Amino acid sequence: MKKPSDPDGLSVSELIGLGSQSARKSYYPELTARMAELEAERNRYKWLFENALHGIFQASLSGGLRAANPALASMLGDDDVATTLARCTTLAALFADPQDAREVQRRVIAEGRIVGYTTRLRGRGGRSVPVAMTVVKKPSNDEELVVEAFVADITEREQARRRLEQLNEQLETRVQDRTRALERLNEELRQEIGERRRIEAELREARDAAQQANRSKDRYLAAASHDLLQPMNAARLLVATLLERRLETEVSELAQRIHLSLEGAEELLTDLLDIARLDQDRVEPQLEPFALRDLTDSLAAEFSSLAAGQGLGFHHCVADAWIVSDYRLLARVLRNLLSNACRYTRKGGVLLGARRRGEALWIEVWDSGVGIPVDQLGAIFQEFHQVGVRHARDRKGVGLGLAIVERIVSRLGHEVTVRSWPGRGSCFAVRVPLGAAGCRQRLTAPSPAPETGLSGYRVLVIDNEPSILTSMEGLLGGWGMACSLALDAEEALAVSPQPPDLLLVDLHLDDGLTGDELVFRLREHWGCPQLPAVIITAERSDAWMQHLRAASLPYLNKPLRPGKLRAVLSQLLSHSDQE
């Protein structure tokens, strides 16, 4: 039935197409299906709403919560949704900070939605729950503004953030602690460096003082050696002169004792000077190839008579071989070893031999002496060490021979070893490199000619020490030589206007003149370039020795050994006569 208010006289049923029964019946299935779909959709969204992992709520900006899901209630610690809705009657009651509620309202009204807004919601008992929420303004024709929000609990994230902040704070604290520790260590290091610099400066000062002391010692030794060797040389010459004369038995014995005492003093002084030169690296080896027999034959001739004088046998067994060494320094090493062997052997004999092992040659000195205890083998190369000496009267020499051997061998780059059997003897061996085949033979002094009588020969002796001149005159005069004596060059020309048969000249004369210069000057003056001459010197430096050898001037060291002087004079005068 139509109502008068219906437009166009149509009823509501007619407006929706149900004006007649037949029409209604035709639309029921479609409506029912649509209603079922809507119900299913509603139930699905309801299920999602109630079982969502995150919290969901609907609220009026002017009122409180209208709806909430169980996840939000659980998040806030409420027993159920009803409790949450009853507690949050206003939007501000939902937020822990009312200022946040006002900020949400402002932004939703201005922007329409807020995404990922972090805040804190008020839970049961006033606890604060950190959340991240997305708020969306719901379209509505109502005058009241409604919003829907999706809430995620970020408690674990906040805890992790706080833990990270704590770790950062702890790390910062540890960094500060480590920084302070490093600063402290740096300060200690700076102090240590300063202390080391101070110590280094003190050590440098001490080193400089020690070097200065060594230089002073060297200068003192050089001066002392010259000053001591000069009177010692004069004394040795005077004693030699006495020993060559016929003397009463008692006087002869006294002269022999003086001779032995002077030999001991000479040995001590020579060894001290050699030790000083070796320690100061003032010995420069001149390595060259030479025949070993050139050296060992000379040593055998020297020590066979010495051994015979002590009632000892001396054997020399060395095959032909070429070695590379310094002839003079190696001779000193072997001479010291042979001297010790003769000194510490009471009966039996001494052997000088050589063995080839690989590319080296071992020169060995054997003796049948007292031997060396095993516990002292490492100490025998120390200065002033002697085996089995308990009393001063038991001392033989000064104990520097093996110390000199060890230093020279080290400078030569060779090796020295020792084996010993107490009560049976010892063996000292020096390892030297072999020379290459076909090496040029080393130029050595010619073999000594049979000793020539010196009587009648004229000799000019030049020395700035009057005591040396007096002693030389007595010794040479005893050999029948006619001596002219001079203190300098002018006096030499005055006392010998004609050239003598031979010159004996001291190396260091007055006014800086050296003996080699004077020899050449006198030879030129007399027109005798081959005039035989011998340089007498207390100088033992390698530089001077090489200089004199290069000038072809034979030299003898002070204190002079009369036997050696006589042999050299005989050899030179013999060659001069032959020419």
C-alpha cells in the first residue's frame, strides 16, 4: 500500500524492486548470498582482529577507546579487553605521557595518518610499555573524529637498544681506561727513553774517557818503550861485551845472571807492547802466499839449538806446502808456542809438524812436558795465566805468550786448538788456509851465509843516545871492527869523511830526522847507492816495518841480540864482498 509521502506514489518495496511477491521471491537468493558473504567477511576480519599478533584499537579523539583486540590487552597487562576499555575512558588515559596523546591528535588531524610513531602506553599498575604504532583517521560522516591504530610491542627492541647503549657506555669507559693506560705507558716510555738517553750520554762520556785513557796509555807505552828500551839496549850490549871476554868465574856468572835478567825484562816489555797493539787493532795482517818450509826451517834452526841447550830433542817434520797468512805474525805465533813447549818440557823433546785436512793445513807443536789439566784449558789464553804456579819462584815468563797467540790468530782469521794429557804433554795446533797451486814464491831473505869474520871492517854507528854509542863501540870493537860514532848527520860526516863498510843507524834521531832518510842522504853524499846499512829501532808498528821493507833496509829491534846482530853484519858484509 502506498503512503502519501512516498515519491511519485511509489512504496519502499517498489523502490528496492520488491513491489510484488513474485519480485521479492526472485531477489531472495541473491540477497541471501550477499548477506552470507558479508557475514563471512565480517567473521574473517573479526578473527583477524581478535587473533592479530599486534595490538589494534579504535578510539574517539574526543572520547576513549571504542574497541580493542586481545593482543592490545595482553600487551598492556590487562586480563581482558573489557578491562582495557574500562580503564582507557579517554585517549589521554591510554598514553603514559599526555603530551604524546595531544601530539597524536594534532598530527592525525593535520596529516590524516601517522606511521611508525614510537611512544609509551600506560599499562596495568601504571607500568609503561614502549610501542611503535601506526594511526589512521577513519572516514566517518559523524561529527566525532574516530581513529584506528595498529600497535607493535617494542620492549625487546628497547631493551636491546638500552643494552647497546650500556655496551657503548662500557666500551667508551674501556676506551677511556685504555687511553689513560696508554697515556700512562707513553709517559713511562718517555721517561724511560729520557733515562736511556741519559745513560747513553753517560756511556758515551765513559767511552770517550776510556778511549782517551787508552790513547794516553798508548802514548805512554810508546814513550815508555822507547825510554826503557834505550837503556836496556845499552845494558844488553855491555853485558854481551863482557860475556865475550875472558872473565873470572865469579864475574862471568854475575854477567850471565845480568844477561838472563835483561832477557826476562825484554820479554815482558815486548809482550806488553804487543798486547797493547793487538788490543788497539793497530796490527794489520798482510796476507800473502808463501812456502811453509820457508818459515818452519827458520824456526827449526832457531829452536833446535835452544832445545839442545836444555837437553831436549827437537824434531821438524813438515812437507812442502803453500799457505796463505802473514809471514811475520804467523812466525810470532809459532815462536811463542815453541818457546812454551821448550819452557815447560823437562825431558823428552819438542816436535814441529803439519797435517793437511781438507782445504786447510794444521801446523802442530807437540811436547812431552807437564801437560795442562782439563779444568784449565779454557783459561790458558788469558793474560798472565800460568799453569801450576803457586809461588813466584815457579813462574816461567810472564804468562802473555798464549794471550798474544790467541789475539794474532783471531786477527789472521785462523784457528788455534789445544789438546793435553797431564804428565804426558800437549799439542797446540794452528789452522791456516792452503795457497793455490802455482803461487809465486814469497820473497824471503837469502839463507845466512857462513859467519864471516868481522875484524878489520869499518862501521859507522849513528844514534842520539850516547850510552848506546858507548855500548856499541865496546861490542863491535870486541869483534875487531873499527867503529866511528856519531849523534847526528853532521857529526857522521865529520867522523867519517870516507864511506865506511857498513852503517848502523837508529830509526828516530833528533830534529825529526829518521834513519832511513839519513841512510839515503849519506849514500848520495858518498856516491855509494849500495852501501850496506842496518836500521836499529824500538819501533814495532806495522806501518814502519812495511816502510823499511819497501825501502830494502834490514832492521833489528831493540834491545839488540848480539848473536843476531853479528849474523846480520856477517851476511851483509859477505854479500858486499861478493859484489
